[in-house]
Amino acid sequence: MSLSTASGATVQSPTRKVPAAKIQFLPEDRAWIADRIQEVLATGQLTLGKYGTEFEQKFAQFCGVQHAIAVNSGTSSLEIILRTIGVEEKDVLVPTNTFFATAAAVVHAGGRPVLVDMDPESFGIRPEDLEKKLTSNTAAVIVAHIGGIVSRRLPDLQEWAAQKRISLIEDAAHAHGSSYKGVRAGAFGIAGSFSFYPTKVMTAGEGGMIVTNDARIADEARIYRDQGKASFTVNAHVRMGYNWRMSEPHAIIGLKHLERLPAMISDRQRIAALYARELLALKGLTTVTVPTEGVCNYYKYLVVLNERQDRKTLKTLLREQYGVSLAGEVYEEPLHKQPVFVKYVSGPLPMAEDYCARHLCLPIFSGMEEAEARHVVEALKTVIG
Ligand SMILES: Cc1ncc(COP(=O)(O)O)c(C=O)c1O
């Protein structure tokens, strides 16, 4: 197959390869983790132990909240939060451009997701559409900080949710360390949910975390994550819980990555600053910017193509001719286009359809070299112009 560039120039096969993402564990960190895993293997204290507790305490402190509850995924942390507030037979407002799990958790908790359009400025939920979808049956709204961007409209949303007496929940799976006006992601809502899936800004191998300032939600979450038991040592099952526990080896990995998180975020911010400078001159795309008083962890570096093009062909061209692999979109298709959620669609969601089709996620990861980012910029200049 012959692929041509926007300018029609012939290109050599790529000598440099830039991956979409990389997961970084420094050699000394791997050794630290291995030592502690040896320890828990020797003691047999493999779940709900001291490392899980330490991870929870340090994560809560990092987010600026009072409680954190470690679980085995970001999907279960969302479902647990929803169960603690009670959404059975109720509606939950969910952005349509988020991951499957955000809406799926609502269904698993017995609620009905109501899909809401997106705000192109932040890729977050669109406040104008929220008002239209609110009914007397609405129990909650979930906001997702897509790509790590906390929308500047979040404080208004907080106020709106309080006025309407509905719970604001944050799906902060993308947003470890992101903030707006000094408030960290996870600390805006009645509870926040994080994921430690391997490709996230920090990982625990797998895992999730619930953060909250509400002691009742924290207590309930601990009950739900351990088979609905009243406590670890008591076999009275008081809630319809599940095995949502985090193991000690996962907590050990998470603890080390949490310690590295500020440095890993700075690495990403350095690359993002280079992209922002160098891509300014490109006519074919616009970068998505972070609010003035916001801090972004750059889980994704988002750009929007000014005109709709065949993204698949563009990605193939970048990979095959320039060795540049783009990361997965957020999201390739909005949820209302996913077969399992079609039944929850109530009207058009045009912004999400347009922006989901037109955006790209450039390679960005901790440990990325500036030369790699410059190579990405050069490839984009030739292909998109
Ligand atoms: C926005 C969003 N919500 C929820 C999840 C679910 O997290 P996990 O994969 O840890 O279950 C993910 C990630 O995968 C996500 O990106």
C-alpha cells in the first residue's frame, strides 16, 4: 500500500519509533517493590493489610480528602460509590464521551444512565445539556475529567448539583494529581473514583480508589468492598457487596507509583509544553487547552483536527511512514453509539459525535524524550500541515 503525505512528498521508512504510551518503573523502584512482595509472601498477609492502609492514607492526603478506600478496579470504585448513595431505579446523568465503565457501573448498581453531551472546551460534561436532562427521578451526576482536564465549570456544577439536591460524583480515572483552583480531582464531589489500570498516569497493576470527605460513604464503601461484611472479622453480611478488595502486592506497586507521581506528572507537563509551543503554527489542528487556574496531569495530550478526516488512515500513515503511534482516543465513539447503551439514548448528542470523530491523542508518557516529541511534531506538520 502506498501512502502519501499532505504535501505529496515521499518519505523514507521510519528510523525513529515513538510509542503511544510507556509504563515506567525505575530499576530501584522495581527492587523496592520486589522486596516488599517477598515480605508479604513470607508473612501471608496478602490482602487488606498494612500496605493497603498506607496506600489509602497517602492517597487521601495527596487528594486533600479525609478518606480513601482501595479496591480492585476503577470500575468497582464507581459501582461502590453509586451503591453507597443508592441509585436503584433512579436516573444518573453520565457524559456520553467517557469509558464504558462509567455508565456500566450505573447499570450494575441498579440505576439508569442518562447520557449527556460534552463540552468541547474541556471534553467534560456539557452543563447546558445537564439542565435539560434533569428530572425528579435524577439521583446523581457523574463528571469525568477526560484526559486529565478538570473543567473550569466544575465549581458551578458543584453548586448546581447542591441546589438540585443530587449527588456529584467524579470519575477521576484519568486525573490523578490534576486540579482546578488548587482543589485536586476527587475532592469536588461527594466522592471520587480513581483507576490504577496499567496505562493510567500511575498504576498499581490493576486497582481503584474511592476518595471522599463523607465518613458514612467511607464506612459503607469498606463494607461493600469486602462481601458486604459488617467488618473484616465479623461474618454478618449487611449489604449486597462483592469481592472488590485490593491485594497487598497491588497496594505495594501503587504506593511506589504514588511516590513517583509528581515527577511523572512533571515529565508529562514538560512534553505537553513542547507540544503546545510547536503545534501553535499548525493550521490543520487545534490543541485542547487547560484552564488558566488548572493543573493537568496530561494523561492524554488532546488535539482536534479542524476538518474531519479519516482518522484510521491518518493513524496508519503516521505509524507506517513516521513510526509515530497515536494513543487511544477518549473516546473513539461516544457511549450512545455503543450497542449496549442505545436504549438509554434520549435525543441527539451532536458535540460528542463531532469531537469524538475529530480528535487525536498524541504520544505522551513519563520518561518521554523531547526529541521524541519533536519527531511527533515534524510528522504532524508533514501529514496534517
Ligand atoms: C474514565 C474511566 N472510567 C473508569 C475506568 C475503569 O477503570 P478500571 O479499568 O480500573 O476498571 C476507566 C479506565 O479504564 C476510565 O478511563
